[in-house]
Amino acid sequence: MSDCIFCRIVEGTIESKKVYEDERCLAFDDANPQAPVHALVIPKRHVPSLKDFQDHDIECLGTLLQICRTVAKLKGISESGYRVVTNIGATAGQTVFHVHFHVLGGRRFRWPPG
């Protein structure tokens, strides 16, 4: 999907600072970080939102969460703690409609987040 910024990052037409990559997924540093560590984990296949995954996509979802763990380890926040967030729909704050998980850490977070 050529108008999707994340698809263009996957294609390599937009540069990113990659943290992790395999045949199905990509993780890269967020261009507008909200914490000292802020990476995004995405599937290479375009899926607009978490709600658009199908029942047969459960393995992909598990892989995305495992990669969130891997990114936390690579970024050195695995032991100190980190937050994994996904927004579903514009009302929840989703601005890029390609499913993505934010891996945030390196500072103390408050609750509730919004």
C-alpha cells in the first residue's frame, strides 16, 4: 500500500533506524519519541488496525508481541520495565493505519496513561 508510511518504511523508500527485522516483521525507532526508548513493531504485511486481524492471524500477533520483548532486550529496558501500547482507531489515538505496537521505556510511567 504505497500511501501508507509504514509500508513505505518496509519497502525501504522511507528511511528508518531499524532495531529488528525478520521475514514478517520490522521494528524501528519512532521518529517522534515519547520516552527515552520508543520503538515501533509492525508486521510487514499491511493490516490497518488490531481489529482487522482475523482468527487465523493469531500466530502473527504472538510473533509481534515476542518481538516487542526482543526489542526491549535489545534496547536495554527489559529488566527495568517497559510499556507496550497499541491504539485502535482514531478516537484511541491511532494516526497511522498500519497496526503497530509502541515499545516505550527508559523513564517512569503513570497510570492511567490518557
